[in-house]
Amino acid sequence: MSRINRYILSELIPPLLAGVLLFTALLSFGYFFVSSQWLQGVAPGLVAQWIGYQVPDTLVKVLPMAAVLMTIVAFGRLNTERELVALQSGGIGLGQAGRPVALIGLLLALLSLWLSLWVAPKANVETRSLYWDVMTGSGLSSMAGRTLDLGGGLNVYWAGYDPATRKLQNVRAERWSKDDPKRVELVFAREGTFEDNLLRLTDYQAFTVNYAAAAELAAGAQQKQPDLPQAADPGANLLALRQQAEGVNNQIMSVFPVIALEDDPQKPLELQSGTSRKEALARFADAIGADDQGWDQLTATLNDPQAHATERQDAALTLSRKVALPFGNLVLALAALPFALRFGRSLGVSLGLALLASLAYYLLTALGLTLAGSASGPLALAWPWLGNVAVLLAGLLLLRRT
């Protein structure tokens, strides 16, 4: 590495670190301030742990802002003090001087990609679990009265939740057959628990219901039953009545092929769910679910032949978004060069430009995600990159005029 590159790197790293610390602190304080009214009496160590779990996801959001600030502060100073003019007089153009910016931007993109796909999803799950189960103690209370899709075809409803005993009250679990869309397994239980990926139900009744057979039974009941012929032999009449009763009974059994009642109160019914308790808290406890899907979950959905087309499309769109945002670090760092040459004259101006450029980038990215929701195919996967493309084009256009 040349001395010039080392010198420019020494100018870039301090504002980058300062930006990361500043923006991370501001965002973390915002999280704490919003939730502080529910954290009264919580041990400071738990609060620190809760904020620490949010750092990976916070870094994914603030690194692009820090990248913009890095470029504007460093190259704004170099330009103001005529050091760029000195470099150009020595035969070093802006493109060569900007290589360290591209290097740091690429490293930030790779770091952000790793955080976004492998670290932040797991940390977000731990964040919500710590908050609802430990810090506030409300547990699964916020999900009472809602029917939740716990994965693996299992939908669960509970009317109430007791945080002291961690027990669900008046539970209904249902799992629809993949082969027969009109066949369902239903379980009604007085109590239950949900720990890890295991739903344990006690005092339960389980039914398998065939709604196609129920429709046939209802249609047959609406039709007038033919009168039985009156035979001279009373035994023949009894046999005909018995055959008719057996036919009705067989129809009822086809509607309810399985009925199970709990015999041993000490032996609960155990159901495996595709979503763990922590993941359920992350997705359903808040009005806005946490970003808990990483590389493993997204690729598993994309490669699952039994997954619905909508599920695969959503997974592909999420993966596109999770790749596009990290590479915003590289795009914003390079696109900020012309802004630095034109406006980066003071720290206050640099900070303001960094915030404005980041805000524009996030607004364009949000617009792209909105447009992706109404598109399909490859076009839907391209829309999350709208912010990257627009900011890069704006930077190139402004650079030509600089």
C-alpha cells in the first residue's frame, strides 16, 4: 500500500468510527427512551444486555450513515486545505485518491452483509425474548386472543396467559392436511405451555374433521329420506332400520374419523411447531415484528419444494433487501465524494449532509420495497436496489459537474 493510500485511510477511519459511535448511541438511546416506561425496576445489567442485543441490527442501519460522514468529513478537509490540489499536481487524480474510500466501503458492505444475514436475526430474537419474558414479565400475554401461524402447518389460539405459571389458557390448535385441504386436526385444551418448539396441552380433546364428508352428510340430511318398505315380517323391518342407522353412523364416522379424549391427566399432548417460543415473541409480540429471518431460514424456504409460491417470493424479496442494504455502504461512500468536494467545509455541514443523504437513500429504498410488493418476478427482486441505483447515478452526475 502506498504512502498516499495510508495517509487517506488515516483521514477516513477517525470520522468513520466517530459516526458509528454517534449514530449507534443515538439509535440505542431512542430504543431505550421509547421503552423506558415499561422498564421501571429492571436491573441495569439487563437493560445493558437488552441494548447490546440490538447493536448488530443497529449497525446494519447506521453503517451507511457513517460511511457518508466518513467521506464528506475526510475529503471535505482535504479539499478545503488544498491537499487534493497538491495530489493532482503530483499526478494523483480523484479516482486514485478515492480507492481507499472504495476499499472501506466494500469492507463495510461485507461486514453489514454478515451482520444482516447471520448475526442480527439471532440477536433480534434474543432481544424480544429478553424484553417480553424477563424484563417486562408479560411473556405471551400480548398474543392472547390471536390465531398465530407457528409454522409446520400448525395454527394456535389461546384465550389467556398466566405470566406467573407461563401457562396458556383455553387453547385451540389446528393443523390442516397438505394432501386434503378439507381435512383438519383440531385440539381443544384447558391449559398448555409453549417452550422452545414444543406445545404441551393438558385436559384436551382432539378431533380429526373431514369437511368434505360433512358437506355430503349435510346435503343428504336436507333430502327427504325415503320411507322404508313395510314388510310382513317385523324382523325384516328391524333389519332395514338397523342398516339405515349404520349408514348414518358410517357417514358421521367419515366426518369425524378420529376422536381422542385425554385419559391420563399427567400425560399431556405434545405438538411440535416450526417456530420456537423466542421466534414467536420476535414475530408476534409487537405490532412490528423483529427481523428474525437469516440466510438459513430464507434459503430453506427458497429450496423447499412444498413451500407456497408466495412464501418463496417473500423469501426472495427479503433476501434481495438484505443484500441491497449492506451494499449501500459502498454506494453511499463513493457517491458522497462530489458532495464532499462541493459542500464539506465544516463538521456541522458534513454531519447535516450525511443525515440528508442517508435519509434520501432510506426513503428511496423504502419506496423500492413498496413497489416490489406490487410487482412480480425478477422486477420485484430488483426494486429493493432502487436506493443504491438512484444514489449512485446522482453521485456520478454531480461528480461530472464538479
